[in-house]
Amino acid sequence: MSLGEMHMRGWQLRGTCRSCGLELFLPLPELIRLHGPDAIGWGVEPRCRRWGCANRMKVWARSIKSGSWVCLSQRPDRETIKKWQEARSVAAQVLKS
């Protein structure tokens, strides 16, 4: 699922630093402005934003406010992404008709 689709469906993202323990929400509108609406958030480990910390953050997502957080550390393989894009394309065509 792309960042744009996550935003449209009301998902939330947060980052957690493995070293210093900093936790913060990652605003989807800002991420979309930086990376584009079709960017995929899986497999991305941004740098920690705490001053003096040079480590990476794990990105977590949840689809509903009371839902469980799921780590997005493993990026889907190319075949899975291709199938998902094809399914999304078919669904868009169905909605248009």
C-alpha cells in the first residue's frame, strides 16, 4: 500500500529509534510531500531525529486508532508489489464503471 492510500484510509505511522528510544508520529501528509503519494513505506528506516543520535528508526503503522502497531521493516518483494498494483488497477477500473 502506498503512502497516499494509507493517508486516504486514515492510517497512522510512528517511528521508534532502536538506540535512544525516541518515539514520534510520522505525519503522512509531510511524507507524501517529500516522497510522493506512490512511495511505499515498507522497508524504510529513516535516521533518528534526536540531536546527537546517529542510528535508524523502525517505522510502525496501524490502520485504526485502537489497532495494533505493525512494523514495516520488511519490504515486500517485487512480485508481491506487482500483484498488488495489478489488483489496485483492476479495482480502479471497476469503480469507474
